[in-house]
Amino acid sequence: QVQLQESGGGLVQAGGSLRLSCAASRRTGGNNAMAWFRQPPGKEREFVAALNYLDTKTYYVEAVKGRFTITRDNAQSTLYLQMNSLKPEDTAVYYCATEASRRRRVDYSDYVGSQGYQYWGQGIQVTVSS
């Protein structure tokens, strides 16, 4: 069992930056893929970004490309999401997630489905004011 805890959310003006952190209770038996999802008000949860188990490939939804960066600190068992040039449409509850066991993932489509991740944080609010 892995517990995930997000931090770093809050209220920011449009154009500002935030860095979200996701601390894992333990390293997941060697690295596993990890991801960020978000759920805007009144909408379904959606994929934001993912990192493969080797930390060699990153994947982003088109809406955040060039503005968000996903990274991992293995020594700290912490996942990050650096969010720059924030827009009001980035307002959402943000969740980090990881897989229970490493599964074969080839390309973007293998990372975007929430069903591919078994452990989830409780979520953290990010609000971007215009």
C-alpha cells in the first residue's frame, strides 16, 4: 500500500506560478509511473502529466504543454508539478497518482487513463484568479 499526499496548492493570480508536491509513503518497489490529474469544477477528472518509471519520458495534455513540468525526486520519494503562466482554466482539484505495479506502457495513450493508476492522493485545490 502506498499513501500519497499532495501539497503546494492555493490561490494565485493569472500568470503566476505554483509548485505542487506529492509525497509518497514509501518508494514504490523501484520506480513506477506517476501522474497528475485534475478535476475542474463541475467537470470530469482529466489527465495533466505523467512520468515513466525510468524518469526518461514525460507526457502532457496539450493544454499545459510548455507551462507545466513534471519531475520526481527519488531520494525524497516525491513527485512535483511546476506550474507556470497559470490561467483561470487551470483552476481545479489536482491529484497525484501511481500504479500498484509496473505495467507496460508504450506511448501517451498508455498514461492518460485514470484506471491505469491504483493509488491516489486526496487532492489539493488550485485556484487561478483572472
